[in-house]
Amino acid sequence: MLIIDAHLDLSWNALQWNRDLLQSVYTIRTQEQGMEGKGRGVNTVAFPEMRKGRVALSVATLLARSTGHPVPHVDFPTPAQSFGIARGQLAYYRALEEQGHVRIIEECAGLTAHMAEWETWDAAGPSSDAPGAFPETPPLGFVISMEGADPILEPDQLEAWWNLGLRLLGPTHYGPGRYAGGTGTELGLTDLGPPLLAEMMRLGVLLDLTHFSDQAFWEALDLYHGPVLASHNNCRALVPHQRQFSDDQIQAIIERDGVIGAAFDVWMLKPDWSGLDHGNRNVTLETVIDHIDHICQLAGDSRHVAIGTDLDGGFGREQSPSDLDTIADLQRMPGLLRARGYGEDDVTNIMHGNWLRLLTTAWSQ
């Protein structure tokens, strides 16, 4: 089954982590053996495994914070630095496109044609299990998103980013973002937040609510009237932490006909998880489905939840579901959903249909 994954930090992995994503996961692991640092040598994402897993489309991020609390490789001392890093990450995606590895999707006709090409390839039945070889697939499809708007120097600069291909935007990340309070804060929108949201509506940039503080979440929904999503978010009812969304927040997204992407970071899947205690052995793909099912029960249907793995988002196999080796193992999800009683239409919705519908509707307006 074709898959759309709504959150992969691909350029950040390639440039800030210095990984050649054209190589297989296993080659990258070998190259990183003995390298110190969280997630080194246990990565799960690279382009060959994305093709093997039929990840036809993904939301590929730009990530470069400037919160005033610098962190190596992710949070920079000045907005000018985060601007430069994010532009470099975007240039990486464009270079891959020039080389024919990927296709950057910016509008409805391109999306329809891209998915039709993948459906034709999938229907032809190539085997992704051929020893020593990967099947010839169409290019991987990328929709460009920005996780944290700090690289946007001023709200009126958003149009320049739009012209370069940006189509989704999450205004904040961890900490006190320049535009809004993020995870771990009780801060609302900053003075820059409302004009940014106004520009997003004018240009048609979709609002990703992921990482908003509770205060900023509700303030943003009051001001922004365009299409909304949560690209990689789980359920606070199952994991009581501010990073997850409450049932009221999930219901608000459902009422706006939005979609929530289930994230695969194990601390977001299991309450009180600690790698020091038990690693990831108590968290599996079934645990992801617990969160998917919770959202389906709230909605009364399967139209508002999908996949937003965040795999290799600063961690690797050690902090992913224990029965997932690489992103190719997303192909196990349809069978697990069917075993839970989900019908074929529901499985299709969750694996790619809901993201396809959201983007098609938003870009047709």
C-alpha cells in the first residue's frame, strides 16, 4: 500500500547530521559505527528504504530554530543564521530534484499526477524483496514544510519562501519561538504571530499546529481560518504530556476537517517512558495504533488521522517502536490495522488517503 508520511526531517539529517540519504540505512549505520551521540549508528530512514516501503510522498521539513537558547545543529544564536541554514536545507531538496531523485510537489495537478504515477507503478506489482536490488520507482515526492518559523525574518518575507516552494508551516518548535510559544512553554503568540498567520491565509500556506503551547494553539485557531493539520502529534489522554494534544484540541482539529499524523517517537507513545529503564521493548507499532484508534473513536470515523512518523527526528532505532527496523516497516501497519477490525477504506485513509484529501482540498481552493 502506498504511504504518505507527513513529517520527516530529511534535510536536517543530510546536512546537520552529515548523512548521505541516497545510501541505504544499513550503509549509514556502518559509517556511523563508533560515532558518539544520540541516534548515531541506529538510523531508520534513507531513500532506498523509503522506496522499499512505498513512501510515495512525504512532508520534508526545514528546521533551524533561533529561540535565544542555542543548541548545536538545531538552534542558532541569530535569526540570520537560522535563515541561512533553512535556505541551505531547501537548496538540498532542490539539488536532489535536479538529479532526478525527488519531485517537489507544490500544487494540486502535480500532486494528482505524482500519486497516479506511483499507483501505476504499484499496480504493476514489482517485488521490493528482490535480493540485492530495489525496484525502479518513480521519484520520491516531497511537500516542503518548515518546523518552526524562526528562519522567516519578518512575516512579509513568507511570500518569498512560498515562491521557493514552502507549502506548510508550523510556527514554533520546542521552547520560546520567535512567532509563538512552543513545546515546554506556557507562552502564546508573539507580536509577530498574528501577521504571520494573516500572510499564511493570504498565500494559502497550511497551518501545522504541532508543537504549539496550549495557549498558542487556541490563539492560532481563533485567528487562522484556513486548512489545519498536526503533522506529528499523539494523544494526551494516553500520554499525559504537554507535547501531546488533549481530546479538546483533537476535536477542534476534527471540526476543522484537519488531520493528525501519529508520531513514532516512543516517549510520545508510552507514558513515563525512559530509555534508561527499559529501552523501547514495551513500545511497538501496536502502540502507535492505540493512538490512531483513540483519534478514530473521538472522530467517529477514520478521516482525521494518518501517519507522521518523525523517524530520525533526533533519535534512531533506540527510540522508535521495537518492531520497526527501518521506515520500510511501515508496510506492516496495514495488516495491524486490519487485525484491529479496520476495513480496507479505513486503512487506505490512514496510510495515505487522508493526507491526499487534505492537500487536494486545500490546493483546490
